[in-house]
Amino acid sequence: MLTNSPAFEFPFSMALTALDTLVIAAYLALLFGIGLRFSRRQTSRDEYFLGNRDMHWFLVGGSIMATLLSTITFLSVPGEMIRYGLAYFVGTLAFPFIIPFLNRMLIPVLMRLPITSVYEYLERRFDRRTRKLVAAIFIVRTVLWSGLILYTASFAVVEMAGWPLLPTIAALGVLTTIYTTAGGMRTVIWTDNIQLWILFGGSLAVALVVGFRTGDSPAVWWQAFQQAGRTEVQVFSFDLTVRMTLVGVMLHQFFWNLCTHGSDQVAVQRYLSTPSLAAARRSLWVFTWVKLSLYVFLLGSALALFHFYVGSQPGTSALEADKFLPRFIARELPAGVSGLLLAALLAAAMSSLSSAINSVSGVVVNDFVPAARTHASLFLDKALAVGAGLVGTAAALALVGLIARTNWNLIELTGRVNHIFVGPIGALFFLGILARRVGRQAAAFGFVAGSAVSLYICFGKEWFGLEKSISFLWVVPGSFAATFAAALLCAPWFPAPDRERIAQLVWRG
């Protein structure tokens, strides 16, 4: 029900001032200039896809955060906290627990290998078919993901600023494709960091303006939030259809981040762009602290918006929470700051799209066009980047007509469809690194079992006749556990891989 969804129907618009327009134009011009600046350095595939493997760890950590923080997240997280309380925010505290698994087990193995695509590991550890299957899933999923994010950002901006939808989608998609294609990974990482700090500034601006307008402190906001019962968190429920519990959201955050940072080319490509294992490990720590800090800022925005609307305006319901942030941008922010927030919404989408373009083109070149590696020219690489950007833009344009004829709810759809293969693919990498006895047949059996569990959790009500849908929080943990367990259980029935062949591909701990 997107067209009737409180998350994406904004019955209000803002009048952009000259200052707002100038802020947005300056931001877009800066991105374009960075792309042109780094285009002069594109002389090899290592430079184009990995920044010559000498990117600074601090920039890499910020880039990962900006990439994984989509417009949907930026718009919906404050609304989630206002409407349902602190459970989602508290769940982010599970993230630091993945650091030992990544820094001690997975990243050291990947950094030992001279690879550009993370899926090269799967061929070395299992076989070529596993590599190509997972790489193909990544390409399809990432193109659809980029289209959904570009559509969401454009739709939100259009509804607030009154711009025409189709030209907005096309303009953002083409501009992002141009600067990403021209400048390669260096451009992506530098623009990601600029976009990240715009997001920080935007979330901070909301809290500052509310404090100035109401004269109340964050302590007063928290008290109102607490009195409304928003600080109460259900710890656990044996009923898996319960939307959110503390245990559920922490397990979701833990396994989603573990799988994404360990097996998604968008994230792993950044670790591979650092000069050493120590630098890659530092970049993960940067991501961790930036993620926690930004969610604290978003919590501050949620508290401020709750106080401003629910606490100070009688008759305003928390059920409208998803509208609060765009409404505040459209109606309450001063000239220039509104432009900054609109730039923040554009930043979240363009950051994700630019990363998708670079990663998809890299996977296609390295996993499906191996003969191209013998050519010095980057023509094919850049042509594929243009193609990835245009296909992502076309997917966003197609959604305009498709969603108008369906009853889809975009947030629920992306939350389930995007997570179908996250757990099974992540489990393949950890099976390869930790389970020496598991060979290609056992891994394939585990992948099929995990994917089946994932589909059951995602669409149990629609396809399998369940009375209520299982919470989306269990998609990744459930499918990861099923893949891992099934592969281990059937491994003794299949030939073991050659121990010498996989010696460099497993954890040495």
C-alpha cells in the first residue's frame, strides 16, 4: 500500500528558497567535481575498483557506513523509534560483537588472497559454479536494491519539494552514474564520506531546531518519551510472529552485519582497498563507532520530533511517526538548512547507488568476463559501470508504474526480499573458513536448505498458509543457522576437500 503508506505519502510540500537551491546545487557540483578530479588517476583495474589498494582506513570505514545507510533507513529509523520505542536502537549494540569474528577470522583470510571480487574466494574454496551462482545473485539483488533506494529518495524529495518524479529519478541516476564511472573507487569512497557527514549534520539540525523552538532540553524530551512507554522493551517471546523483541533485533543486527561485512562485495571491496590487514581491521572499528554515533544522533532526532509533535501538538498521533521527519524538513527548518536536509536525503541514495555501480561492474568483470583481465584498457569496466547505473535507474523508473498498480508496502517488501539470500551466502563464507571438512556438495546442500528456510520465513503467510507472518527479524539468523547446520550434518556423506589445496583459505586459529 505504498500510495497510502504513512511512510511515503507526504500531504505537504515546501517552497525551496534561493538559498536551499544553492545548497543543493553546490552539493551536486561538488560530487561531479570529485569524479572529474579522480578520473585522471584511472590507469588500472586495481586503481579503478580498489583505489590501488592504498585507501586510508578512516575513509574506508566512513564509506562502508554511508553505503549501508540508505534513504529508507534515514527516513524510517526515527519513525520506528517514535512509534515502537527503543528496541531497534538497542539492537544496534549487538554490532561490536561481530568484530572478533570478522577481524580475527574472515578478513585475514580474504586479505591474504590477491582478489578483487570476494566471490573469487568461493571458487577457490568450493568450485566455479558456487562462485558464479552467488555472484549472479549479488548482481540481481544489488541492482534491484539500488533501484528501490533511488526511487524512495526521489519520491520523498518530490513529495516535499514538488519536483516532477520521473525527471528527478533520471537526473539523480545519471549524475551518480557519471561521477562514479569517471572516478572509480576513490570517487566513491570520498563522496561517501562527504555524504555521511551531511547525514550527521542533518540529524543534528533537527534536534537543534526543536531545542531552539521549544526551549526544552533533551532531558525533557526523554522524560516525555519515557512517560509514553517508549523506553519499555520486550526482551523475548517464543512467538516468532511478534514484530520486535530485544533478543530478536540483536540477533538480526548481529547476523545481518556479520553476513554483509563478510560476504557482500559492496562492503568487502572496501576492506580490499586498504593497504594492509591492520588497516582493514581499523576501518571496521571506524565503521562501528560511526554507526553507533549516527544512531545516537537519529535517536536524538526521534526524541526531538516526538516532543515537538506528540508532546506539544494535541491530537497528533505517534501512528504518523514516519511522516514527522519529512514534515519537519518541509515546514519547520530555516532556509538553507532545509536544503541541507534535502541534500542529506539525496546523499543517502546517491551513496548507495554509487557503491552499487562500482561493485556490480567489478563483479561482472572479475566473475563473468575473465578474459578482459588481459586488456589494459578500462573501456569495458567503465562501460559496465554505465550499464549498472542505467539499469539501476531504469529499475527505479519501472517502480513508478509498478507500485501504482499493486498493493505493495515498500519497507516490508525490501526488508524481506533483500534479505532472502543474506544468511545463506554469509554462511557459505564462514563454512569455508571454519569448517575444513565441508566440501562443495555439502556447501550446496546447506545453501539450498538455508534458502528454503529463508523463503519460508519471508513468505510463510503468503505462500505456505501461515496464519501470521514470522517477524522479518528472524530471516537472516534463521537462514544462516539452517545453512550452517545442514552443511555440517551432511558433510561426512561427501568427499572432504584436499587439505593442502585449502590451507590458505581457512582460519589458522
